[in-house]
Amino acid sequence: MKCLLISPPFDPNRITRRYPPVSLLYLAASLRKFGHEPIIYDLGVSSETSEDSLKELAFQSVKEHQPDLVGFTCSSPAFPLVRKSSAYIKEFFPNIKIIVGGMHPTLFPKEILENCSFIDYVAIGEGDNSLVKLCDMLDANQTDFIAPGMAQKTREGKIVIGERLELIKNLDELPMPAWQDISIDDYRYDYSSWLNPKQHDISVVAPISTSRSCPFDCNFCAFNTLMGRGFRYHSPKRVVDEIERLHTQFGVNYFEFIDDNMGIKKSRLIEICNEILKRNLDIQFTSMSGLHIATIDKDIVDALCDAGYLHAILPIEHASEFIRNKVIGKKLSHDKIFEVAELFKKRGTITRAFFIIGFPEETEETIEETMHMIKDLDLDLFNVFNLIPFPGTRLFQQCLEHKLFLNKVDTNTLWKGELALDTSDRS
């Protein structure tokens, strides 16, 4: 079965650097392993920015490749584009099956099928195995089936949700992501402002996924809805195999680990670093979502920096012990934050901290605490984000129950980063 997998920009209204669609690289590899024909089309590499232009590009790709199935991965900001593109495609190609997956569809499978008659299936959660099974069923011309891990409509129009497949425990069972299915040159960008002590060509930064999910339960995070709470991972050898392939075959010198929570398992992280050194891979890397500060010690810092780690991101979230640990659920002490920051500063690594403000429990005093911590830490960089109550999180439920949204809840705007909470003192 020919499958066209389309990745829209994360937020079509906010164009940032180009980023390879790792989730589609995994899906394409699994489809090919089981005899299907995947094609990846990344709308994010286009210079077009208008919704109508991107919709037309998606349509022209379908017209060119004539697939049996079109799959969109999408975030909430991208869903309006995906919805319009799907309707446009279905109008001219009514026999092509359309499936959507990713965080937004996982959170709203029934609502999507109720309001989008042109979408045939909604993938829920991890899609590697469920997409293959769906394609197998369609390829065999099966009828009246309920695809596992999918929401769909029956012939009578009833929405049904297939049983979710067991999460993949050993990620090494998955084939290597299909990097050969995209052009690395499409992702070149001006990173000249980035720290680059080895003076490498770093015009391409490759995202590497070494694990899935996170065992913790921060109140603002929805990733466990997609990937479950059990921490699952690739072996150190498999991780470095992918890095080595991208380095030697595709000329990539800079990598960004995109794990939900890097550094949970100390021995594994150190082994990855040792394997990089063992193979003499002259690379540099960082971690997008930061490190699990509570488990970081001198051994980990030294291993990371020796292997080429350049940019330490510390997701502190808040200076207030009450908000950080009781409200969010971080279980991270004040002393540990400063200890880890000093370890990285001693190694000459760029240091950056992430903070979030706007929690319902926020006060002028707790904001002042965060401002003081930023000053006292004296890091190279810091980001202070507005709180966003993501659907599927404990925070979202709290905001609904206590009527903290200032306007009617619109899930397509919650990911935009605007403050939408009434944080006045209710005592």
C-alpha cells in the first residue's frame, strides 16, 4: 500500500527553523519493513506560509503520488490546516483514506470524527504498530474491521475506538528511522550564533529520539497521554548507531536529543557518552527538553561534556518550592538546582534555564522568587514561558473546574502561549 505521510509546520502562523519530522521517519521505516510504500512530504520546508498555499502544496503532493492513504501528523496549532487540507483532498480523491495522528488527534479523536466527515481514521497514541496493522487490513481489502489503536466510523456512522496496542517496550525492535526518505539539505539553517568550539559545519541539526515517555507527572505536561508513563528506550549502541550513520553518511555534526526527559537512567546516559567517545565521533550535541536535574551529578556532567555536550538546559520551571514541588510535582530541591548549575558552569558549558509563570497559585511574591533565582543562578541564558493549560493535563482540568479560563475554551488557541488564567487571589 502506498502511504503519503505529511508533516505540517508545528504552528503555521509561527515559522521557525526547519526541523525533520522524526515521528514520520519512524512510521515510514515501520511501514517499509512490513511491505508498504511510504513517502514523506514535509510542508515545513516550504517557503510558503499562508494556509491556502500550504493546503495547495499538500493537495499537489497527493495528485503527484496518487497514494492509497494519506496520513497527517499534527499539533493543535496545525490542526486547522490539516482539517482544510484533508477536506480539499477528499473532495477530489474520495477513495483515498485519510488518517490523522499526533498529540492533538490523540486528545480529541471523537470530536474530530464527529466534525470532519472527510477524515477516516484517528490514530491514538503510539502509532508505529497500529498504522502498519491498519495498512495491512486495508491492503487485504478487509471490511467491517475495527483497527487497533484507531478511532473510526462504522458503516452506520457510529464512532468506535479500537483497543489500544501494548506500548513497544524495547525500542530497539523498531527499524532505524528512514532518514534516507528526506533530503538533509532541506533542513539547513543559519546556526552561526550557536556555540561551535570545533568549528564544524553545523548548518544541519539532527534530532535524535533515544527514549519515549517520562515516568513523572508534572501538572502541565501532556506527553504521557501520547506515549504512556512507562520509560522506554533504545540501547546505547542503537542510539550511537543512528548518530554515527547521520554523521558519516549525511554529514551531520550537531545533534539535539529530543527525549521527553533526558538523563533519568544514569548508567545508560553515561554509556551513550562512552560509546560516542569509543567510536571517535567528532560531534557536538544538546538536549531540547533539558535534563532531569534531580539525577544529574558530576559523573554525568563529565561524561556529557567529554562526549561533546555544549548546551545544558535545566528545566527548573519555578523558584517557589511550593509551586515547583507541590503544584507541579517536580520533587526538586533548591540546593540541587544550584549544585547542577555550578557543575556545568565549571565545565564551560552554555547554561540555560526554563521557567514558567502564571500558575493559578501564582502571586507577586512567587514571581519575585523566580526573578531572584534567575539573578542568583547567573546562567548564560534563561527562558520564562507563559503557562499554557494543555488539554489532557491535570492543570487543564483544574482550570476548567475552577473556571479560570478568561474566555470560552478553544483548544486550537491553547497552544499559542497567551495567558488565559485568572490568577487573582481568591482567598
